[in-house]
Amino acid sequence: MQKKNKSNTFKDNFRELLNSFSDPIMVLKQEGVVLVANKAVCTFLGVASEELIGKHFEDLKFLDKKTKMLIQSQLEKRMKGEVVENYEIPVLVNGETKYFEPRGNRIEYFGEPADLIIFHDVTERRQLQSQLLVKIAEMDEHCQESEGKYSKLFQESIDAIFIADAETGIIVDCNPAAQLLVGRDKPELIGQHQSILHPQTLVKAGFTKEFKEHVKGCPMRSLETQVVTKTGEIKYVSVRARVFEFHGKKLIQGTFRDITERKLMQQALQENEEKFHGIANSVRDTIILVGEEDKVTYWNPVAEKIFGYTSEEAIGKDVHELVVPNAIRKEGKTCIHGEVKKFAETHMGNLASKNGELICRRKNGSEFPAELSMTPIKLGRKWNVVAVVKDTTQKKQSEQKLREAEQRYHALFNQAPLGVLVVDPETTALVEFNDVANRQLGYSKEEFAKLRIADIEAKETTDGVKAHTSRMVKEGGSEFETKHRTKDGEVRDVLVTTRTVELGGKTFLYCIFHDITDIRKVQDALMKSETQYRQLVELAQEGVWALDNEYCTAFVNPRMAQMLGYAESEMVGRSIFEFVDKKDIEQTKQLLGQSKHGVKGHFEYEFTRKDGSRVYASIAASAINDDEENRLGTLALVADVTEDKRMQKELKQEHFRLEAIANSIGAGFVIISPDYRILWANRFMREYKGNVDGKLCYATLNTLDAPCPDCGVKKVLEEGVSWDAHEY
């Protein structure tokens, strides 16, 4: 009973809530039976609620048959959750037809689905539309010529014209240009609020209020704003509006002119100006703009720093008085005037071809050598000059350091005692290599340059090489043993160490090939004969270290003892862990422990010599077994690779140093491949041209579709000559 009373209370509260609304509201069961009708419905229809509630809407006499069918159709759609477009229905009230726009929503009415419908009275709107049509008809009848002119102007106007109710903002008419402006058909606009024309951001910001104030205060003055099309495109418009009365109803006519192109041009000009000042103020070179009579019109921050004059001090002054030494001022002024005049008449001369070198003077009187690049530009009808001044002292020092760094890098690369290669992991082609790399396999440099890794690999298949290469790139490098085939067919054992490097935005493999064929031959010979083993061990150039199962030293050859700075007798009986750092003991146990399971381990390690110095070693470890395969200990062959490591470190340091020097140069610096693609660019070039990696040099630097007619890159690559140009 309590639940029932509570339910009834909720229903009473719900009905009271509906009764508080001024719009007629009804709740229908999904079958069409009226569950609730608020007071506004009863008042409007002049009936008691009992005459409506419990009846099917098809039994209601104030609805015609066509309207009932329409309501039934829309009710079914809403019950299925489908979207229902706006529609109007006629209702007969006291012999008079009223028009309503039903807006329905599917709800749960105390456990059962129902349709809550709000009836908006649109009779006045329809009457206004009818009156407007009648008025137009009357005007057409009495003022046919005048109406024809107005209609023609209205329909053919290139400006968009909207007519709206001045009080409600509802659009009542628009011309074709208006439809075109916002990309909506006339039926989509008529009956909508004028806010549909504007972006929601403007509407929320109070544009409607601003527009009304504009109409009230200065109707003939243009107001610039934005409209939004059906597709969401934003357009800029200039709006003129006026209010007029029509049949006692205040209407507002807005004439919209599309100014999007003008606005975009203004924005583009503003952006270009901001970009110019942003670029000019951020570059590392002095930029000076000189107008007529050699007066400075722009002076960037770098010019302030280099010459000592502030922008306020420099602008409006004679540029020669500011930056040219007294001794050459007259000559320099005459020369520049002549060049500007020559270019203005012929578009030829030094202004159009190359840079020049000169001596500049600072505010404090000190002088410095500089490179001057002058570019003529026409502002209005007069020629001006953009001058870029670079202090060549630092440039020349940087160029010299770059040349020295390149020489050191190539010296280390070419004179390394091991084969050093740079490999393209995508194609496995040999991009660069030193003399040792091709000589140790019996090839000439020209022959070796045409090969790929699979051509010299004797252990892995072509597919295996590709898979192994991909794995190394993913892991950042590797170290492994393999076999290489020489030009005459001999197979050599090789220890390969690889690391990934980034060049020109692309990943390459930096490889060191260490021919260990002789080491392997020694190992094979040791396994054949104890006597031969002893002889070879004593004479071996690599260290031999035999450990028992507890990792205590059972034997070391002279080379091993010499490598660590001990006598052989000082090492025998001592644990291998006494020769490594405490922090590395666990790692050493893990590496050596691999041989216990029959795995031949190969790794690099750092030992501590007797005098405290460090030695880097390459270790190949394997188990020592008796004839019955019982494990007796571990045999390690140790190669001193300290020098190799040092050279690798120097190579890496020189590489980064070269890159740092290139990035410090105040000019563009690029590395270009034989197919004219930019492999690498320094920071200056990336800031100037953006990301140019992989792009064609002639397209990126000179905006050409083919290599330059007098291509310097081609001369360097094909003729092997140096090439230099101040402007290219």
C-alpha cells in the first residue's frame, strides 16, 4: 500500500510539473492512448482533462484523419528511437484552425514506454508568413513595376539578404545569394533563428546582443563578423542592417557581403609581415634594409649586437656613415650606387650574382672583415637593398676546424688496423669502407664498392643476412663471429662488431671486421695435440687462460700474463674474479657460466692490470672436457682490444665533433649523395629550409625541376675536383 501511495504521489508531482508549463503538453502510451494532459492543453481546447485522459488520440475530434495518421507515424518512429524531423499539424479549436509544431521525446512513464509531446503554437508564425505573402501579392497588384524592380534587386543581388523578425530573430525570407553564402536551401533557413548563420562561439559570446545594439545605434555603418556554412566553413562578412515595419510587424533586413578573400589577404599580409620580422629577428646574421638616399629602414637585433647601434639609433641614418670605415666610405658609396643603378636598368651585376667581402666598422671604431650579400627588392616603385652582413673571421675559423676534423676522421677511419665499414641495412650495400676492409678480402676498392654483405658472407644465406641485419638495427648493434669469403674463394673467420649510427636522418650500421682466422686455426691445432698446444700457446699473440670448475686459474700463457702485467706464476691458483671489479663479478660469472652448458661464449670485458690501469679484452670461452665429456674447466682465448676501443671512441668523438662544428656554422651545410639527395643538413639549413633530409638538392635549394646547369655537386662527384661559390 505504501509503494502504491508513493507511486501516486510521484504521478501527482509529475502532473503538477507539466501543469507549470505554458505550452500544451501530452503524454501518450506507445499505443496512442492519452496518459497525461496538462492544463494548457485543456484550456486551449476548452475541454476537461477527463475528456482526454484514457482516450486514444484517433478518437479526438479536433484532429482530422490525415493529421491522426501523421501523429501515428511519428509516434511509432519515436518509440523505435528513430530521429523525427520537425512537422506541423492543424488543430480545430472552436471552429478555428490552429497550427502546432509537436516536439516529442520517448520517456519511461512509471515503468512503461511513453511519448512526451510538447505542442508549440506556430499559428502566428504561419499567419505572419501568410500576411507577408498577401502583402507581397497586394504590392504586386498595386505596385507591379516597383515590386518587379525590388524583386529583381532582391533575387539578383550579389550580396546576401536575410529578412528576420526583429523581435524573435526568426528568419522569414532570404535571396539566392544568401542561400549560396551559407550553403543552405531556403527551406532550411526559413523559420530558423538568425543565430544559425553564425558560429556558436560568436553566439555564446553575445554577438546577437551586439548586432541589435548596432542596428539600434548606427544601422548604416557596416559591422564585420563571421557566418558559418552548412558544412562548417567559416566566412567573413560585412553586414548592413535596417529595421522596417510590415503590417505592423517589425522586421529587420540584413545585407551580407562576403569579405572572406579580403580578410584572408589581410591575414596573409599580417602573417607574412610577422614571419619576416620573426625570421629577420631570429637569424644569426645581420640584416639591414636600405631605402632611398641610403637611409636605413630596418635594423635587426644581430645588427645591434655586431655594430653597437640600437635600432632607434640606426633607422633613418645613412648606412655608409654607420658601418663603412672613413677610408673607403666614398669609394664604397659610389660602388653600391653604381651597382644598384646597373641592376635597376639591366637586372645584372654583382647584386644579382655573388657576395662581396669588405671591412666594416663598429660604433666604437673597431673594424672587422665581413662578407656582404646584397639583394635588391622593389618597394612601391623604388629599388631598395636588403644587405646581409656576416663576420667572416668566425666563418673562416669554423671552416678550418671543419677541414681539420674531416681530415682527422678520415685518417682514423682509413688507417684503422681493422676493417671498418658503413652498411646500408635496407640494401646491405657497402656505403663506405677503409682500405683494410677490401684488402683483407683481396678486392680492389672499385670491386668492393659494388658488393653487398651477402656477396662476402660464407656462413649465412641471403635471407639470413637480411634477417640478421634487421635484428641488429632493432637492437642497436651486435657482436658475433661469422665467415667471409675472399675474392679467390678462401673462407676466413671474422669477428664482427656493429653499432647503429644516424646519418642524414637515416640509420646505418657502423661495422668493424676483425679477421680471427689465425686465432681459430690456433684453437683447432690446440685441440689436436697437447704438445702442439703448449708450443702454440707459448707463442700465441693472444692470451690463453685455463680455469678449473671453480674459476681458479690453472694456466695462463706468457701473452695473457703480459696483458695484465703479472708473471705467469702470480696468476696461477688465483680466481679470475680477483682481476675484475667487485661490481662486475656477478656479470662475469654469468658470462663464463654459459660454457658449463656447452655454449661457446664470446664477449668483451674490461680487466684491471696489476698497475691499476684498465685493459679491454675480447674473450672467446668454451668448456674443457675429458674423453668422456666430463667438464674439467673453461678455456678462454683473450685478445687485447684496448687500442681498437680507443680508436672507436676517437672515431665516435670526431664524428660528433664534426657534426657539432657543422651545426655551429652560421651558414647552410649539407651532405649530398650522387643521386642529388640531401643525406644530412646542419641546424642552420634545417631552420632555413625545414626538414630537407632525403629531398633533391636542386628542388630544395634552387626550386628547379632538374639539376642545375652548372651543377657544383656534379663537378665534385664526377670530376673529383673541389668547388666553391659564394652564391648558388
